[in-house]
Amino acid sequence: AAVYYVLRVQHGWPTPAAAIVAVLVVSPLIGVLLYFAVYRYLRGAPPVARLAVSIGLLVALPEIARVVLRFGNSPLDGVEGVVGNGETPYHFSSYVIDRDHLATIIATFALVVGLTLMFRYTMIGLRMRAVVESPRMAELNGIAADRVSTLSWALSSLLAGTAGVLIAPRFNTLAAGDFFHLMVVAVAAAALGSLTSLPRALAGGLGLGILIAEITTFLPRWSAHA
């Protein structure tokens, strides 16, 4: 999200070029770097150690991005979405969806379907599942665990970058707190999917989104009359 904003707004890159660099170049590189610099050495570490490192990175990475990209708490005024700039051409009953909303919806369902098919019916998907289950056993069966893990981290970071670029124009700033709240909901959705089922995680995310929207819409009204 930060790279896309800096390239698009501060350096005036065209939207497709900024999105391609942010999603297809920078995001996978960050995943590979995190794996080789940190998480490769935590493969056999206790869960508490892995959790502590993840929390530390959660605090450090936004500040590193702020220093490297020099954007501070810049507002996102003027940054447009990948396929539009807030237009609202689509009306469904009383609901209005602009092109960026529609692009996010289509990308989400396409990625869930594609990843589900990959994990169930392709060799690389099977190897990824095997490495997650037991890296040592996977290596004994001739699977290069490091290579598969590297690909997994690159892929997961690419997906995170896609989410950031699609969602960034929805926020008013690049403040890390906005993305932290989003990540908490995402982790909850993944937990609802038992960390194994992408369709269930998607359903959980949709359910949480609807619940949060209903609460933020109606709870203040109820509180006012309490």
C-alpha cells in the first residue's frame, strides 16, 4: 500500500505501473526477505518465540516503511484506486458499488477459487501443505522444503500486497493502525476457517464484515436511546 501510494502520488507513476511494481515486485521480495532473514531460523522454535517475533515485526515494519519511503503520515488525498477514482456507476437496489469495490470483490473470489484449486489439485499445492505439516518429513520424501517455503512466502506476500493496493484508497492516511485493525479481522476470519479452508475463511470474513457494519451502523442509535 505504501509503495503504491508513493509511486502513484509522490512520483506520478501511471496507476498500472505503480500497482504492478508494488504487487508483483516489491511484495514477493518482502516475503522472501522475511523468510530468509527471520522465519527460516524459527522453523523449530517454540510457538511463543514465533509469536513474539511476529509481534515485533508488526511494530517494526510500518516504521521501517515510513523511514525508507519517507511518507510520514501523509494523507491519501488524490490517490486513486486501481480501476477508478471513486466513481459509482453500479446500482443494486439501494446499494451503490463503485469500480474499486467491484474490482476488490472480483479479485477476492478469483483468488479464493484459484488458491483452493491450487492447494487441492496441483503438485506445488500438495508440497506446500506437506511442508506446513512437517518440513522434516517433507524433506525425507525428497521435497526441497526451503524452496517450497520461499515460494509460499512470496505468494502470501503477493496476496497481502494485492490486498493493500486494493484497499489503501479506502483509508484517509497510511497510518499503521488502520491496517492493524484490518489484519485483526483477517486473522479472525482465517481462524474461522480453521487455518485450512479458504472458502470457510472467506465466509468468515464476509460474516465479520457484515457484523461490524451492522454494529457500527445501529449501535450508536441504540446507545443514544438507552
